[in-house]
Amino acid sequence: MHHAAKQAREIAGRKREKALRAVEAGYRVFFEDNPLPGWVVDSKSHKFLGVNEAAIRQYGYSRAEFLELTLSDIQIPAEAGPRVSSLPGRRHLRKNGEIIDVEIVSHSAPGPPPCEFVLVSDVTESWERLNLALRASRTGVWSLDAVSGALVWDAFAREIFGFPGESSAARFDELLAAVHPPDRDLVSQAILGADPDRSEVAIECRVVWPDTTVHHLLSRGQAFFDGAGKLVRVVAVSHDITDRRRLEEQFRHSQKMEAVGRLASGIAHDFNNLLTVILGYTTVVHAKLESGDPLRRMVAEARRAGEQAALLTGQLLAFSRKQSIQREALDINQAVRGLRDMLQRLLGEDIDLSIALGDSLLPVIADAGQFNQVLMNLAVNAHDAMPNGGRLSIETSAVQREREDMGRHGIRPAGRYAMLAVTDTGSGMSAETLNHIFEPFFTTKDPSKGTGLGLATVYGIVQQHGGWIDVASELGHGASFQIYMPAASVGPPGAAPAIVPAASIRRTGTILLVEDQGAIRMLLEDVLSEAGHRVLAAPDGRGALELARDYSDAVDLLITDVVMPEMSGPDLASQMATVRPRMIVLYMSGYTDHALLQRGAMEQSRAFLQKPFLPESLLAKIDELLSARR
């Protein structure tokens, strides 16, 4: 009986031993043939006890060399900041000195001796792809030990927070010092006061770089707490959203300008009609008064005030890009030369004017009057910034931009440009002022010295011509405005046509005048009759057609408003062509952006007058049209 039991135990033992050998053989095959590097290390000494072929291939050591090493021989201290991973991460060193990023999975065995079975995954390429993605999205990763205040971050997190150097370690108070002072309490509370019930951290703040530029950062992450609910760690990513905020600000700015522009455009028609009457009658009365009459000076002042009002309306429409413009090939160098004497008189004797014109500038397609307005406005601005004298430099150059990018005041497309730089040695501007200089009615001057429309007008004109503006300035160091205008794909403009002296006696004719505003119609009747023209006047298109049919003699010219009730000016001209086919048409309008201007009158820009206009401008245009016909 005892012998049988002993024999049974021996048989069972041999079976267990056989099973263990089978398991060990299977495990050895799994370990040795595993495509992942693997090893067995002593849990206490960390000495390698065995390695598989994949480890030998991956790390470059022979099996004998491996068995002489410990884990510390292939590990390097964590130095690249926190890992974005749920698995333990390390950096290992190959025999050839190459560093690889790895993730490990291990299993403890009791021994003897106690040991660890380890499998290693090379995630270097994954980390490289992740780092590229983070950098492309302007995102940095950081980790804060809330107990000690130690901060670890990657290179890009350090960069977007404005820290110089290459150290991956810092302190929380150093990070807080980089935050814009008004935002520090918000950041401190969001991180150190994280809610255990939510554990999510979300912060938007501004940071100030060493060069004093302000950047906007958005940080999102996770807060970790111990069993007692005490904050122990925060891991987060921070994203530089400065460009986004800049675009949003530009969008808000454009909305403000569009709103004021709609308002300006809405009142421009009525305002221009009123100014036409005011300027017209003051001109007529001024011409009739004797030179010594005291009323003549008063009427002249009234006319000058009307001209200033017309200029103000033009500025409102220019910055809102509602002003009608007449583009042509413009040589910027020639335009600057033409304004030199006027600029020097404007600046005065205590400001030196320096002009340096570049070579090989292609012309731009622009409204010459508006370009002159841009240059004059910038010169006036520079003059006001140099009350004690200084220097104003005007330069031009040809610029080829190879790629599109984002500037302070909008997108800067690639292409060929003519660049105009206006630089002064005046008082300069702060970064905060630079953010607002193109806003309508924003001014740093005394209210009695400016309307705040000068630079807004410049901005609107340049935008309307498809260009952009770069501005550089510091307090006490002057300012430089660089205007970029798209170059035309044509050669340099030819010589200007010779100016033919006006005849001493104006040509006269029969004119059909159509204007729905009674005051303007009466004014123009008086002006035209006084100049010797025979005038047929009608308040609308239907009345004009009846007059044209009933009048037996020739009608030389139709002067019509563009936008009128029931029948527009272009529609009237079209119907009039069947009644009076040889009649010339001259359009006029107080609108600046009405659709009819695009479809009708502006197609004949040579025969168009923008209200308000002076009587002499009207008479000169009529004489030009009648002369061309004959």
C-alpha cells in the first residue's frame, strides 16, 4: 500500500516536471522568437540574465556583452519632458550611441532569483511624428508637480511661453512670471484650484515674451489628485492661438469699418446732393460779387466749409471702401515726384524731406487721386508726430513675395508689388496703439487737431486697391509705414498726353437736364443758362422723353442723374437713343456704390461726374464732350 502511494507520487511528479519543461520550452520559444526585443533582468541588481535575438539586433550588443551590462547601461534619464502616453515611457541608448524612444511591458517572477521579464517597443518614429504634429499646430506639452512646484516641459512649450535656453525643467512661479500680469490670478486659480470633481483644466491667457511681444495661449489638460483629494499633478498641452486672435480682431475691425461704411454710404447720397447745392450757389454768388465787397470773403468761407465737408465725406467713403474710383496704370515714382513740392510746403522748414525712388518698378493699377491722398495723409501724420522737427523719408522699391503669410493687419499674399515706405523720426507709437491705428475715429491727438480718419482712410484705400500695409514703430523711435500695391502686368505707363489749353470761349449747345432733386435742378439750370446753354429741364425720365419728342431742334447733350424713381439714368439713355441717336450722355450721381454705377455710368467713366461738384467742373466737362463731338 505504501509502495503504491509512493509510486503514484513519483508518476505525478514526473508529469508535473514534464509539463513544466513543456511550458518552459514554449515560453522560451515565445521569448526567443518574439519580434519585440526582450530580456530577463535581476529585480535587485538589474543585471541582464538573458536576452532574445530581437534585443541583440535592436541594441547592437552581442549576447555575451548584454550579460555583462545592467539596465542603467542602456537607459538615459528622462530629459524631454512629459510623455503623452498611458504606458511607461523611457529613452534607451543603443551601442552606437543612438537614442531611441521605447515603451515597455514587464512581468515579475518570484525566482530564485527574483527577476523581471520585459518586452520593449521602439516608438521613436511615433514620437517623431507626434512631435512634428505638435510643432505644426504650435502646441507644447508640460507637466507640473503641484506638491513641489517642479515643472517639466518640451522644447516647444518652453518656446511658446517665451523662455530662452534649452532646459526642460523649471518652476511654476517662473511660468507664472511669464504670464501677462492681469492674467496671473486667473492662471494660478485655474491650475492650483482645479476641481477634483471635474479634473479638467482649461486656461486661456496672455504671455509676455522677453522682446515684450504679447502672445495668446490656450491650455487644456488633466489634473490628478491623491486619495485625500489633494492636487498632485497637472499634465497639459498649450497651443499658441496668437494668429487666431489676431484674425478675430481683424474680423471685428472689418465689421466696425463695414458698419460705419454702410452708414457713410447711406447718408452720402443725400449729403452729396446738399453739398452740390451749397457749393454751387456759393460759387455763383462769389463770382457775381465785386472784389472789394465784404460779402465776397464771407461767401468764400462758406464755400471753403462746403469743400471741407465734401472732403470729410470722401474720407468716410474711402476708409469704408465705398468710394467710387477710376483706376489706371500709375507710375508710383512719377506720382511721388509730382507731390514733392507740395509735401515740402506741408512739412515746413524744420522737417527734412528725403526721397529715394527705386528702379524697375512696374506700374500699379490705381486711382491717382486716392494714391495722392494716401501719401498726403501719411505725411500729415508724420508732421504731427514731429512737432520739434525731424526727418521724413519716402522710398519706393519693387518687391517679389514668394509665399503668403500673416501680418499684423491681415494676410499678405505672394506676388509682385510696388512698395512705398514713409518713415519719420517722430514720437513713435506703443504696441497697444499699433493695434488700433486703422480704426475709424481712433486718434492720439487732441480732438481739435484730428478726426481720427487719416490712417483709416489710408487703410481703406490700400485695401480697395488689393494691397496691404505693414507698420513698425516704437515709442520714441519714430514710425515706418510700408504700403504694398500689386504690380500691373503691363509695361511702364507711357507719357501723359499733352494738355490742350482750353478755348477762351466755351462751346454752347442745347442740353436736356434730368434731375429729381428740385434744388439741384434749379441750380444747374441757372449755371447752364448763365454759361450760354439752352436748357430743357425735367424732374424724371418720362418727362425727359416727352421733352425730347416734342422739341423740334437738335439736342446736343443729356445730363441725367443715375439713380431716379421709376426710370434710372442708364435706362433713360437707352430709350433716348431711339429718339435722339446723336445725343451725348453725361451721368452724375451722389451715390458711390450703387449697382447702377457699375452697370451703367461707370462703364462710361469719361462722361461721369461724382456729386458734389463745382459749377466750373460741370462746365469744363460739358465743353470737353461738345468739343470731342465736333
